[in-house]
Amino acid sequence: GTLLVSMDDCNLVALVDPEEDDKDEEQYLALVVCDPATGNLVTKIKTGLKYSYFKMELAKFAMKRLGKTGWRKNLCLTKDRISILYSDATSKCLNVKVWSYSFPPEMKGEKVDLANPVIDEIVCEGNEEASIDINGRSSVHHSSEKIVVCCTYRKRTVLNVYEADTGELVLNLDWPGVEMMLASFKGNRALLVDYTSGAVLFFSTDSGEAIHTIPFSKLNEGSHSYGPWTGLFDSGQNTHEFVLIRSDNSHFQLYSYDPTNEMSIPTLQFSGLVTDFSSECLSTGKLKDGVMYFNRRALLPLEYMIHDADHFHEVGALSLRSQTCCPILTMCSDRMSIGQTKYNELSLSHFDPKQKFSDMTSSTVVETFDPAKRPLFFIDKTKIGIFMELGKEIKIIDFNHNEKSVIEFEVSANELKEQKRREEELARQLQLKRESEEKAKHLRDKKAQIRKLAEEFVDKDVKVRGRVEEWKGTYGFARCKSRPWKLGRIFFHRSNVEGDRKFFKRGTELEFNLTKGKHEGTFKACQIRVIPRKE
């Protein structure tokens, strides 16, 4: 739920990364812009805007995926720039601020602080005594030259077009008593949904006029469903098409238009029915060359279970021209699900795990697994990216491959994986060999040191002092002081102690001579004398 993607072909994604200020302990909105193909950080944008400022849409930010995702309408990302809309609605007016940052040709992960907004103006004035009616249908879009802001305030819609670099207002349109939503924008064309009169407007942001109006009643002709419609432009730069989709995903109409003729009416290419899709399935998808790409939670029949399981993630494509649907990749959450389905729909090498750990009893299971609400995006003409359930991980599907190249790629990848495994195993063996050699050298040095000390103190007429470490009833162990301490624990028997003492406390001080022990490298004490404390 914290991923922002572009509606166009774009090699950038942005992750919401809130920052906490030590002074006031407030959460501030920050955006981490990354290259999904490499995973590298491109830039980090600090807005300096508190989450509590966003009274319309951004106040619905949450660090979880499920829930309302309308906050994405307050941000717009393309390969050229990123724009952030902040709407402050009071009983007197609606104030709009827009921060827009144009990406430089080369970005190396530097941080950017957005200081002054490029747009800061009151777009609507209201009656102080009137009740506030904010419906969350405000949005911002941009191209390389324009920033388009559409706000609905008290059943009144305002659409403003600004110069992207200077923020100069070039077009202002006001529709009193009309509730509209800017559904999609591309170049100088926009798709406006008029909820008051029930129509979709194909609109020119250059002339400020509706090129073509399509009423809901016309779109719903011959259908048993009469819900509202929305629209989506093709994400390709050189493809000039858009699709209108009923809100329940039951029907669609595909149009094409001439970008060189500003007022040319769009042409209906295809229309048809869509079945077996949830309400979020196509709304989070992308249109590309007449094909809708989408995520959805797949329901697959199982071989040995009474109920069908719906914890499978399917990435699919729906051709609007041929009205055929084809799954591209179907992933289960773990390897235990492989072989349970009645048919062989599942990938054997790609998974979308719902758990952080492999333990099935783990409490980290994501119960809200719903891939249909996750946005997907085109990195370029032939690569599509999908955000995974857990972690900041993106899976990329490359349509440049065919059956042969996929096999060659997987064989090469397996060879590299095997080579890496062999290199890691060789490095592990070398490390074990070095550790073994170091340990043997340490033992040799220790034995040489003990031999040297033994030549000086063992079987010599030299008194050594030490303390009792452990007493076992009839025998015990002592530890020498000073240099002979390195000889280790010294065995002694009470029969070798002067006098008839039968018990020794830990720490009792002794004086003795050293002789060789029963085993090689061990030593024992003889001619032992207990030293009184006063000595």
C-alpha cells in the first residue's frame, strides 16, 4: 500500500518512507525513488509535510496494503518528474499547493528537499456558514510541460492547468454544481467522469473544451447493469488509445484517437463483456496495446481438498480486441502447495509468499492476502513489474524472451548458481583449513611453552606456590602462581601433604614441588606444605 507507480511506461517507482522529527515527534512524508530493474536508489525526496496536514486523501496513508488507496491520486510519477498535491479545505475556501520536482538527467541517490511549492493558490471560495463536503475526488497529473489539478469542493469542480516549471496558470475551468473526477491523463488529453450528469468526457487541456461526451446511458445500452464508468489511457508513448470500464468490471469499450488533430472525436474500436474479475482487478491494472494487464487472487480447484483454495496470485492479460484472457504467471505462497491443484497452473520456480518464515505455525501469516489491490507497472515496452506480498521486492516479467531464450536463461542462471555454490563451498573449505592450521599452530606453541616451563620447574628442587581450585575428598587440583600458571591444573593427593589435614577449602595456599603426572602433559604436586594465612 506504500508503492507509487506511473501510469505510463516508466523505469521508476516511489516508496512512501515516513520520517520522524525528533523535535515534535511528527511523521513527515518522504518518498524514496528507485529503479525497479536494478533496485538502486535514484533519489530521496523530503517534502517537509506532516501527515496530519493532508485532510483530504493523504490522511488515509497507512503502513499496510489493505484499506483505501486514494492517496495515490495526490501524487503523480513519470520518468521526467514527480508531483505532490496538498489540498487544505476549510469552511471558507479550498487552498491547493503542488510541489513538482523535475528529475535531472543523472541521479546518484542524492537527497532532495522540496522547499517552496510551484503552485500555491485558492482555487475555490465558499460560504462560511455552509457545511463542508469533501468527497476525495481531487487529483494531480502532469506531463513534461503541464501540471493538471482537478478538485471537487462542495459539489463544485475546478480544473486548473499550469506550466510545469513556472507554475503559471494557463487554464482555469469552473463547473458549479457538478461533481467530476479526473480519471486519466496523457499528453494534452484527459478523461473526466461527470457523476452529476452521468457521462465520460474526452477532454482537451489545451483548448479547455470537451472533445466528445459519452453518457452512461449510451455506454449501458443493451446491458442489465447501470453502474458508473471510469477510463484509462494506454501506457505506451506511441499508442493513442483509451478504455472505458464499468465500475463492476462487467463491460468495456476501447477507443482510439488522433493526437495530431486536437478536436478529432475518438473512434470506438471494440466493446464487450468481462467476467470473473473483482472490482479492484482492472482498476489497478494497466492498458498496453489493447491488452489489460492485471493482478488477481486466483481460485483454483484442488485435487484432494473439499474446498477450492484462493491463495494463489495470478498475473494475467485480457485482450480487449479478441476478448480472451490468458494467465501469464500463477504463483502459490509456498512449495507445499505445489502438486495440490487439479491442473498444472502453478509455477514451479516463482512464489509469492504470505509468511516471513517457512514455519506454517508462524504468527506472521498475512491474512489479508489480496494481489488484486497491488499495482503493476510497465518499466519499458516489454517489461512489466509486480510488487510482492512481503518485503520491498519486485518481480519483473520480460516479454523479450521466447521458449528457447527462457531455457537458455534458466540454464545459465542455474550454472551461475551452481558455480556460486561451488565457490562458496571452496571458500568454506579453505576457511576450515585455515582455522584447523591456526588451531594446530596454537597447540604446538602451547606445548612448546609447556615443555620450556617443565624443563625449568618439573623434577627440580624448586618450590612453587599455588592455590587450591577444587577438592574431591582425598585428592584435588591446584593452580600455580606466576609463570608456572601456564602448566595448567596440578593434581595433588592428601597423602603428599605435610601433617594430617583431610580437607582443603578453595583458595587455600600451598607450596610444593612439581613432578610429571600419570599422563603426558600433566603434572602433580609433591612435598606439599600448607601456607598459613599470615605468611
